[in-house]
Amino acid sequence: MLVKSSPHIRDNSSTQKIMLDVILALCPAILASAIIFGLRALLVIAVTVASCVVFEYLYCRLMKKPNPIADLSAVVTGILLAFNLPSTLPLWMAVIGAFVSIVIAKQLFGGLGHNFANPAIVGRIVLAVSFAGRMTAYAYPEVTNGVAALAGATPLVATRNADLPLLTLFLGTHGGVLGETCAAALLLGGIWLVVRRVISPVIPVTYLATVAVISLLAGQEPLVQLLSGGLMLGAIFMATDYVTSPYTLTGKLVYGLGLGIITCAIRFWATSAEGVSYAILLMNLLVPYINDLTRQKPLGGGKRK
């Protein structure tokens, strides 16, 4: 017999099932990216997914560790990394991003469950710093509601300059990276994850609400800020990563609040037009401290000295 302390929780969920749900939730955004940016988008996704799976397999084989590719976590990382890349990015750069995400950000720290930050976020930031020009060479529809696309501008800058309608932002028919433009597809995937109880709505709702409130106080249009850039993608799919997000309710609220404050600070008062990736990375680093400070006292337990 195995004698363990309570509570005794029985659940038939597994890492593979959870990751499969995430993949299904990402499918609407994959379809939207193919419609908006063409078949090149699917090619970038295929390359990042294949690279992530291969790098995970080769690393574990080299280090003589159990092969974890069946849990589908590498597939999810590959899709999320591709969603942070423009369709025009050279494929060899996408492979470098996959290497950074899987080998450096994930496996060198012990594999799934031990990574200090979301692997796809780390891969995106490394690529953005190393290949800034190529990472901002966004593909645009030739004409967006009669307004010529602004080549070379960031999605947030293009949105402000071209005065794009909210419906255009919601449907994603404007320039940007693969998985950030279509808010409708991302929200659809988020609803699926909440219904399936894969994620809690606390972090996304707190994050988005904080950005909306600060935007209003700063004289910005809240809906434009919510629908632009990588906010929806980050709030729904990347900030909610099990390993790098708090596990207490209070911690989730603090985490979402911090994400919103940092994102708005970078967007409104820094030189970068987008701050979602850096906000998630910074808050990922603070999660161990948030968990420790918001840990609930066990029933019947004494006060901490």
C-alpha cells in the first residue's frame, strides 16, 4: 500500500491530454494565420514544430534521458513560437528559435516542469534581439479596408497610423506575426480551454482588465490596446503556462496585475511599441516568490514564524 497524506485527488488527466486540448484550442488561430498570411504561415509553423520535436528527441537521446516527445509539449512550444514569428522570417532563424526554446530554456533546466520561463517566450525574445530587422518584417494584406498597409511598422504603430476599425483588429486582417492578429480565433481557443478546465480564467481576465483600466487612465483606447499586438495570445496561451504561473488564487491575481502594469508601462512609456513578451518573462521570474508569499495556511496549521 502507498500511504500518502490528504487530500487524495483522483483525475484521469495527463500531460498528453492537456497538451492535446491546447493544440485543439490553437487550431482556429492556425487556420486564421493561413487565411491572412497564406501558406507560408503553415510552412513556418511546420518548421518550428518539427524542429522543437527533433531537438527534444536528440537532446534526450544524447543525455540518455527518457524521451518525452509523446507528451506533445514540444508540439505546443513549436506552435506558440511560430505564432510569435512573422511569416516572412527565414526558416533557418525559426530553427534557431526552436533550439533556444527547447534546449536552452527547457531541457537545460531539467525539462518539462522545471523551466524558469515559458520556452516560446524565451525563443521569441532571443530572436527579436538577435534578428530585429527580420523579426519586424511583417507580412501585410495588400489593402486593409481601403488603407494601404504600412510596411516596416510594428502592428501597434500600424494600427494607430492607419486608424484601423475595431472589426479589422478583431478579425485580424492586418499586419503582424502569425498568431497575434486574429483576436476572434484566440478568444475561441481561450473559451475551449476554460470549458475544458485546462486553464483558469483568472489570469487572462485580470491581465486584460488591468490593461484596459490603465489604458483608459492613460488616455488610450482600451479596445485598441486589447485587440492589438500580442496581448490576447500572451494572456490566453502563454501567461497561463502551468509551470511558470502561480498556483494560488491570490497569486494569480497578483500575477495578472503585474503583467498588465508592465505591458502598459512598456507600450506607453518605453521605446518599444510592444511589451507582452517582456512582461511575461519578468513575471515568470517572480512566480516562485509570488507562490511563496501567497501560500495558503494549511487547515489547523500554526502561523509561520
